[in-house]
Amino acid sequence: MDEDKFNMSIRKFLKEVGVTSQREIEAVVREGRASGDKLRVRMTLTAEGTDLNHVVDGEIKLS
């Protein structure tokens, strides 16, 4: 396995996840589909054909 290509591929994937996730969260807030002063969020990472199931919970302050 080429370690550099592997790391670059992971970084590319994570960048896409971050950018698209931010857009979706911003849309929810902009369209008024979120209320209160915080938005509880959860990101679940799975990988087809593996037992990977990594969950990250968090809060985003809206005000």
C-alpha cells in the first residue's frame, strides 16, 4: 500500500464530508428548520464490508 496515496485519499474524503456537512447544517439553520440556541448533531461513519461504526455527537451553538 502506498501510504501517501492512502493518506491523500482519506484527506480528500474527509474534506468532502466537512464541506458538504457544513452546507447542509447551514441550510437547516437558514431555512428555519432548527430552533433554540443549539443544534444537536451526530455523524456516523461506516465502511461497507467492515464492522466500522464510529459515532461522533456534538452541539453547534446557534446564537
